[in-house]
Amino acid sequence: MPCFSACFGKQTASPLEQAIDIEEEVSSIQNIKIYPYKELQIATSYFSAANKIGEGGFGSVYKGKLKDGTLVAIKVLSAESRQGVREFLTELVIISDIEHENLVKIYGCCVEGVHRILVYGYLENNSLAQTLLGDGHCAIEFSWKKRKEICIGIARGLAYLHEDIQPHIVHRDIKASNILLDENLTAKISDFGLAKLIPAHLTHISTQVAGTLGYLAPEYAIRGQLTRKADVYSLGMLLLEIVCGRRNRDSRLPPKEKFLLELAWELYQEQDIVGLVDASLNGKFSLNEASRYIKIAFLCTQAAPRSRPLMSDVVNMLKGDIDVSEMEISKPGLLSELSRTYKSTPYESSIGSGKPDDVFLSMNEMSCGTMTFTSIEDGRD
């Protein structure tokens, strides 16, 4: 896998110097096709609004058609962005050398002049955030069987990043808007702009906190100590969202129902599994399987990182190959308690988009944007 260069740590650079640095970086990355800017203009009808399919803190995403007929998602870094260049290079380096059924496929990029563009395979069914968890009408039927397959697919993709790749990769921003769906509703993990490499001999790395409020593991948010178990926590939150059919936080609901993890734990304690499962399923699900998936979500969101399972074990738990019925679980790390911790804890600010879904740490004081395929509606609370 290609290595990060020293230019990531540069404090200042002129536009020309920065362009040269990035071109040198990209030229050293294998398995990446370089597209002329003109070709991508034509592919997107000159980046027309009609072809825009997503927007994030560092730019926009457009549907395009290459000259050979291939449909692609073209991710354009905003020219005004000051922080996005690092994420652009990170994503290129991370994903150029890996391939898995449950990870998005990158075709290439454009670094012509001031342009910073990534070209991905186009996925027909958008993201979980806009389909399963969106407020608008969705024609896709998310059956219980299909939800299980999506959960297992996400876990498989993460297990590949966590255990099959050297050095290990921690995604750091697992959330509904970063899970894309192809024509068969196969889950694809996207947006590697915040990903970190963790060598096998290290137990953790210390880094500035990044991610999305609602999915952040407590120990990472508070101490900045990153391990693979931070992704496990995020997956646990996502599993709950998929089973319950709602976002992990919703300020429109009564206080006791605002935070999904807190509500789910309360209902689980009362053994009210039916009350947790998405009502749109109309009872067409296995109660035993739903109970198991919810328990796995709690195992993933345990307050202590050491109590969370490895991602490969999560895959086997979801498939039913590991019995979780006798496993003990304690109260998970709850978002409401974490939020109160944020308000009393000082953190250094960073440059970001300030979009609601990309706010973390003190909710208002620190923000960082990520550029996702389908996050136009992802900022709703």
C-alpha cells in the first residue's frame, strides 16, 4: 500500500506549490487512472445541477457517464476548501490499493490545475441515509432478509479493513450516509477521507478527533485514542438504525425518545423487542433474529472498548455462527451522557463545514466536514 508523504504536514503552500505537491503524490499512487478535466465535464454535462446526487463539507458529487458508457459518481473537491486536500489524498491512498465486494470501487481521479476530483463506480440506490432512513417516500422495500444482508455486508467490509489489510485501516466515519447501495442493495462502504492506518504492533494511535456525532465511540471522543473498536461502536449504532428504521438522534421526538441507543436499551431491558423493530416491516421479521441483532448492537456499543467484539466475530454473530444468547452485556456508552461530557470538556477547534451532521465533540464548538456521496439531506437532526 502506498505511503503518506511529508506534504500532509505542511503548514502553508502557494496554490502552485500545492498543485505540484498533489500531482507528485498522485503520480506515485498505483492503480489510479488520471482523467482529463474536460472528459469529466462532458461526462456530467458540465457539472449540471440535474446531475448532482450529493453534497458534503468539501464539495459535491455528480452522476456522470464516461465516453465508454460507464456510469460513475464524480466527487469534486470544492476550490474554497482549506482542509479537503488532505482528505482527498487520504482517500486516494487508502482505497487505491484495496478491493472488496463491500467497499466502493474507485476508477481514478483528476488533479489538473486546481481541480481535485475522484471518480467512483455509480451506485443506483443511493445511501441508507436517503433511502431507509430518509424522510421522503422511498420505493425500495427493505425486507428483514435484505436488512440482515446489508448488516452482514457492512461488517464484512469493516472486517476486511480491520483484519485483512496491513497496516490495519480504521474508517472513522461509519454512518448511514457513507453506506451506499448498488442495484441489488449490496452495501458498499464509502468516504475514506478520515481513515487512519494503524500498524499491527500498535494498540492505538492518538489523533485529533474526527467523525460524526451519534456514531462516535466515547473513549475516542474524550481522549482521542483511536483503535479499531471505534469503528465497532459506530457499526453498533448503524445496526440499531437498520433494525429500528430511524436515525440515532431525532430532536423532533420527545426527550426520552430522542436518542435511539438510550431508548433501545430501555426497551431491551423491558424485553419489548417488537417495540424496537421498524414498524414498516408490519411484523414480517423473526423475533429471535431481531433480538439477536439488537443484542449484537449493544455488544458493539459497550462503554469499554475491550468489551466490544472483533469485527470478524461480529460477522459471525450476525450470520448466527457465534451464539450470543449467553453473552453478558452492560449498559452501552450512551449518546446523551457523552453529549453532557462534551459540554464540559475543552477541545481545540478545527476548520470544517459546520454542517449539522458533521458536528462533533462540543456539538457547536468543533466541526469537521466529510465529503460523502449522498449527504444532501444528511444534516437533519
